[in-house]
Amino acid sequence: MKLGIHPDYRRCVVICSCGSTFETRSTTKEMHVEVCSQCHPFYTGQHRLVDSAGRVERFKRKYGMK
């Protein structure tokens, strides 16, 4: 491995838009993310299937599913 060409690998604080923070390691000091395991619907159990504009019904009518 060549010396002096690799970036510094240091502690990094990850800050979510929900306010949650955790620490990891990266080449940057701080990261901002929109979703984390504290607020993502898959991890919180609040996952909802949203049928916007009746797409399921339109599909069933178009392909004759009953």
C-alpha cells in the first residue's frame, strides 16, 4: 500500500433528519441523512401500503383480474 495517498479514516457522526444521531467511521467528520433505523417505516413497524389514484383497481380492470 502506498503511503500518503489514502484519506484519513476517522470517527463520523451521522445525523438524521428526525434528530437521531449515531457514530460510525468514515472519511468525513459529519454526515446528514434523511432516514435512519429510528424513523424508517420498515424498522418502526408503521409501514403502510398506499394506493394512490386507484392504480390497483385500474390494473385489475385493464387485465381482467377478478
